[in-house]
Amino acid sequence: MAREKDADGTVRGKPAHHPGTEAKGPTRAVVIVPVLTRQPRGDDESSRPRLSRSADARHDEAVGLANAIDLDPVHTAVVTVADPRPATLLGSGKVAEFADIVKERKAELVIVDHPLTPVQQRNLEKELNAKVLDRTGLILEIFGERARTKEGALQVELAHLNYQKGRLVRSWTHLERQRGGAGFLGGPGETQIESDRRILQDKITKLKHELETVRRTRDLHRAKRKKVPFPVVAIVGYTNAGKSTLFNRLTGAGVLAEDMLFATLDPTLRRVRLPHGTPVILSDTVGFISDLPTHLVAAFRATLEEVVEADLVLHLRDISDPDTAAQAEDVERILGDLGVDAADTNRVIEVWNKIDLLDEGNRERLLAESASGKAPPIAISAVTGEGIDALKALIETRVSGELETMTVTLNPAQLGQVDWLYRNGDVVSRTDNEDGSVTLSLTATHSARQEIDSRLHRKNNG
């Protein structure tokens, strides 16, 4: 979509044309990206400095979120807000300007890429004469469309209800009515808004009970995996960093992988055998995003427990994105909220993805820095496969220890172990002895060596 900048710095988008959809096409939307020059008072984040995100990057992400649920952004704008208004966030002049644009472009929806209070949302809807969604509401809509599993759908519904509970004042017009009290006592009874809040709270309580049942089932599955046990490796990262593409590359699975924000939502688990035979469980998790709604962080805590419980976490970054540093900071903040220390290099591997999209100069600099140890230990392209073998080797080293060289001799009664040794180590040479025994020289991980010693009932003789 083409964009134009006015003299005041506003970025404008030209209406998109959709052939054959004149009668009924995608919902026409106006996307507004407010850039606050200062944090509002009382903002919890004011004491925690964050890397600044470029206005263009925020604009592109907001449009990407709109496209993720097939909206038609007929107009987009980046607006600098020096003095956030309690009633409408934007100044009265800008609100009037956008009201004219909404009318001119026949937009049905206005997306404000910033959290709005219920009062701000209600006032903007009145002034703009269109439905208004803030960033939180838009992400909830996307998650609601993407959820496929029962747990995912329950979590999204719970987040929706918690979000709606604080917005009843704008949702219904009958809230001032009162109903009579129960029985013969009469009295003013409860207001309609109190009744509606009670109904919502009852639904929330029921959903929490259902989710608790699902969580117990997940805990049972996790306990069964621990009995095997296979190490769990979780892939995390900013949305659209390439997690599903990497997951497919490592597992051969057919997980949806598109150039779209939140292309996949529900977690996927697959067993993978690494180059020297180490089996691991690989987990593809929901993508993170800046200012992820609190409702969603809370609702998806059960799903994100896969990250908390993981033996190893791969923090995947889109190194070709100009805002990769700010995105990494957002991911690290969410990991910190989950109790995972992103600075723990023994547990977290930072992986730089999409090096195939870099120009030759930046690519050579990145690879040189990575090789020197000044940068994260691995640079890959999940699309072309470059660096994947090195990543697999690093994962195996982290979960199973360094490779060790050993020689084992199997007597005739132990020959049934030969196939296992070939699958769980690299056999360098094999000698078939005259007495029927077999001598193998091989390299294996430290944990595999311990398993070999256990299987052959012999001491570790180096």
C-alpha cells in the first residue's frame, strides 16, 4: 500500500483496490499510530527505559496486524501526540480531521495502535462515528481468529471477557436501568451494569475452571515426557521472526509458516533426533509482540509454561529487521515476567535468523562478529538452511554435553546394542573379532556415553 507524508509528518495510505469486492469486501479501516513524545503520568513503564522504536516500524506493524485479520486499511497515519488527552488521547483538531477522513473513505472501523481507556474508546466512537479498536482489542481479535485448539480458544475467550469487563460502560446503552430486588423485599435492586458484570464474572469463573482441567491434562502429559525423559527445547521470539519456519526445518513438520503476524498461535510439540542421536522435544510457541496485552500474558501462562519448563530456550531474532534490538528487548521482558533469565547463556541461546536477507557487507560483518564470540553464538537462515547444522550441534552440546571419543567391545550376547550405538553416536571404525565380538570406535555426547556405560554394565574406562 502506497504511503504519503503531509507537511506535519502524518503518514497517509492510499485506498487499496480489491477487484470484485465492490459489493461486499473486507472491512474498511483507518489505522492511527499515536507516537507519544512523553509517557503519561502513572505509567508503570515510565521507570523502565526502553529502546525507541521507529515510527515507520510501528506503522508497518500496525498495518500488519490489521492485515492479519483481513482488514482493508484505506487510510493510515502516524500522529505525534505531545499532550495525551484524558478524554480522547488525541487532540480535538486531530479527532475532527479523522472524523472527516472516516466519512470520506467510508470506513467502518478505526484502529488506534495504543492502549485506550474505556472512556477514550467510547468518546472516540462518538466523535468518529465508527467502531474503535485499540491495540489490545485488535490483538485479541487476531488471537480469537487464530486459536485452533480447545485450550487456545478458552484462553482467548477468557482474555476477551476480562477485557470487556472494564468496558461495559461503552458497550451497552441500557446500563442505567435498575431491576427490582429478589422476592418481596423489593427495593432498588441491582443496576443493569452490575447484573451484566456479574454475568461476565460467572462466565470468567466457569472458563477458569475449564482451563484448570485442561492445565491438569497438560501437566500429566508433561510428567509423562519427564519420565522418558527427553529434553525440551522451546523456540521463542518476536512475532514473524521465523519460528515456525525454523520449527519445520528442524522437524520436517508442516506447521503453517507465512509472512504474517501471529500466523500460528497454538503451541506445537515434535520429537527430533539430533545429529549424534540425542532425542529432544521441540516446542514452537506463540509469537511475542511489544505491549502484549496483560490479559493475554495472564491467559496464555499455561501455554507459556512450555517455555518455563524447557531445558533450553532458543531466542530467535529477525536480524534483518531494523528494529531487531527493540524486538529482542520486548521478548526478554516477557521471558523475565515468566521467570526465564534471558542473560543465562547456559539455558538461552540467541539465534540470529534471516541472514539471507542481509546485504553482503552486513552479512560478512555479522558472521565475523558471531565467529569472534562478541555476538550470539549462531547465525542462520531457516529458509535456506544455512547454519542449521551448526545450530543442531550447539543444541546437542547444551543438552547432552561435549562430544567424547570412546572404544567399546561388544561380546556376542551384546550385539543387539550395535544398532543403538549407530543411532546414538558417530561410529568411526568397526572391527569384527574372531571370537564373535565387535569393537567399535565412536564419538558420542557425554549423556550418551553414560547411557552406553549403563547398557554395557562396565566402568567408564576412557
